[in-house]
Amino acid sequence: MAATALSGSLGAVLRPCLLIVLIATLNKELTAPELFGWGLMVFMLTSLVFLALAFWKSKPHFVSERVPFNQALSSSAMAAKAVLSHLVFFIAALYALGTLSGTGLDAFSAPILLPIALLLLLLCNPLLNKAFAARRTGFSVQAPLAQVDQPRFRAVVCKATNDTLPYLGALLLVVTLSFCVAGFIERTGWLTGPVSSFIVGLDNTWLTLSAVMITMVLIGLILDPFGAVVLVSVSVAPVAYAAGIHPIHFWMIALTGFELGYLSPPVALSQIVTRQVVGQTQMDLATQAAQASESTPFYYRHERWLLPLCTLGVGLLLVTYGGQVVIQQSEVLKPVARLLGLSELQPQFSTRSEQEEELVADDYVNTEQAPQNVLPHSENVQNEVLPKPVETLLAPTLPPEPQLKAEVAAMVGNWAAAWSAQDSEGYLSFYAPEFALPEGMNRLQWESQRRSRIVGKNTIEVGVENLNVQINGDTALAVFEQTYASDNYRDITSKTLHLQRKEGVWKIVSEGIN
């Protein structure tokens, strides 16, 4: 029963699960093949953890005599024949259906092909049972032993439908309530507000990973997989990317955390499915056997619950912290890193080309270093020391200074208007490719963070007052008082934008709060 419940959770990371395709669709930073590949590795890791815990917590003192290995192997092989015959038929049916449909088996065709293959398996189940009985006994198919009455196809389908309907109803109710809870959480802004701010405010990578891990488990406790993925993709994921967590690593943590949540109360989806697969009779027998004696240790009385929880708990810790260790040490473990593709997970903190780096160096040729960018609304920001203007001669082709000041004033006004309208793409278009990014963040991560902070609010109002523009050739400084108001936050700060004019358009190359 523990293995059945655990397999229901671990299957969420394997091909052709539509959940992985949904994640890849909502997150352009990664692809479905990457997620399926690393999901398979997470599946193997947690399966090994399950094997280790099952052996470690086995009950040798409850068994008086163990069956010899050869006898156990022979009995297991004999029992596996029936399972393998059905498995081979099922795979052949899937392959035939995929060939006839011309689509193959993928995340989109699986919801159609899998039920048809299961119905074909039910239809041919009597023939498979007869063939297996003949092979096992050495008799022909016409032998009396092989002519055991088998349930008719209609009776089997009706029974399967009747047994499944109550659980499907319960599952649909859980999914409906899950979407309601997800909508409530999204509208309250808990994830995009306090939780995101808390994660961004953590300067330590390990604390950030811990916060993300706990958040994913809590979400998995109350939401179904699809609702959880949609909610996390638009709220927590951009914040985690901006905090320096690689997208693939983040989603492996998220999926493992969801899996742990699916095994835990109050919903425990995997336990609901296990009850339907195993059957109520076997569940009752297992409960009676586990609680037959009061002297039985607590773990063994609740092993079917605790074993999968312990397995995924250990697996989640390994994926979260062990994964980060391996990523950070990928240079040391180069042969293994190349084999597993870990070198691709090494965080890259700069996406600038050599030409862009040269442009930045030219802009700040008279400064010791490029200014560090301070994002708007960050707390406890020290006064920024702005670079000295680049001393260049005013080109004769430039418009007069009053016209340049008017252009800068209009640009700043449009920048604030795009922000207020929550037009994230328009807002980001005001920033130059060589914009000075926060330390430890690349352009993609920074843009994801800005989008999450803009789109995640119900309303935003940004005002510009007391604007003072200084022009020096094709560079400018715009100093002003910025008023900002959102759902539950309001402030007034002194803002400075360092701009550069290229092809007649002013772009922001750095910004800071004084």
C-alpha cells in the first residue's frame, strides 16, 4: 500500500504527464524534455530512497523464518508471468493505437489513447488469463483448467465504472475546491506580496531554498497539481528565478514538494487513489493486522502512511540541498556534470555580449566602476553615488539642449505611465540592453522579477514630481520625486535615472534611489 501511494505521487514527473507540458508552457525559461529528463532522475532518486528505507525499517523480528532466495525468486517469476503478459499486451495496444492515429503517445494524445488501451485490455483479459493458465499448467487451451468462467466484458466495465465513480466524484470535488482556494490565495496577494517579499529579502541561498521548499509543500497540501502549477508559475516562480534559483532546479523542488503534499492530510490525493486501486477490503485487513497488538510500535501500525511520507521527505531534502551542492560543484565534478547535463544548470550571472560589455565600459570610462542598480521600492537603500557624466563634446547633429530636456521629460513621463498601466513589456522597453543589473542577476531573471511585481498588483499608480534634467552630450541625468501606490503599499522616494540617447531614443542605463 505504501508503494502504491508513493507511485501515484512519483508519477507526476514522468513522461507523458501533461503537468510537465503545462509547466513548460507557462515558463519560457525551460522546455518539457529538460523537465522530463530531470524528472526521471528525481524519480530514480526517490525510488532508491524508498528501497533503502523499506529495507532499513523491515520487520525481521516479526518473521520466524525467511523463504530461501531461490524459492522466492522462482515463485516471484511465476507470479510475474501473468502481469508481464498483460503489460506486453497493453504496450502493444498503445503502440498500435499511436501508429493508427499518427500522433504517437505524448502528453496530448495520452488522455485519449490510454483509456482506449485499458478498454482493449479489459476486453482481452479472459483470453490472456486462459493463455496464462495453459502455459502454467502445460495443458492445452481446451483443458478444463483453462476453461474457467471469466466475467463478460460488459460486466467488467460496469463494475469498474461503479467502483470508480465515487472516487471520481470525490476527486472532482477536490479539484473544484482546489481552484477556489487557488483563486482566493491569488486574490489576497499572499504569494505575490508577503511570501515573495520574504523570499526576495533572503540574502542567503540556503535560506531561500528552504523558504521555497516549505512554500511548495504547503501549496501541495491544499491544491491539486494543475491548480498549484498555475498559481506558482505566476507568483512564486519569477521570484525564485530572480533570487538565483535555476528554473529547472526550482521546478524539481516544486514537483517533489507537491508530491509530498499529495500524500499528506488534509487532502492526500495519492491516498485516495490508493484506496481505490487496492480496494476497501484489503485496506480494512491491513488496518486490522497493523493494529492487532497494542505492543506493535507506532511506525509499524501506520507504516502505509509513514513510509511514503519519510521517503519523499528525504527525497525533497536531497533534491533541494543536494541539488544545489551539485550545481555549485559542477566545475569540480566535470565528468559527471557533462554526463548528467549539470554544467547547463550552472547559474550564469551575465548575459551580455562582448560588444555590450564594451559599450558599458565606454559609458563609464571616467568612473572607477559602473553604478550598482537599486530596484525601486527596495528597503534600507543607501544613497547611491552616481557616476560622473562622460565628458564628451556635444555633437553638432544633436538638437538644442531645451529640446533634449523635453525629450527626456517626455520619456520619463511615458515610463511612469507604462508602469502605472501595468504594461510590463512597454515598461521594460525603456531600459537599454546594457542596463546595469543588480549583482548576481542576469537580464532574464531581472525582467521576470519586474514582471511579477508589475502584473501581480491589482492597481499601481506612479507619479513624477519636481523633475530636474541635466544634459551632457548624449547622456542625461533625470532626478525627481517618485510617488508610488499599489494595493497595500505607498511611498515617496527620490529617484535618479541615468539615460543615454541612441538613434534618437533615450534609454535607461542605470537607476537608483537616493
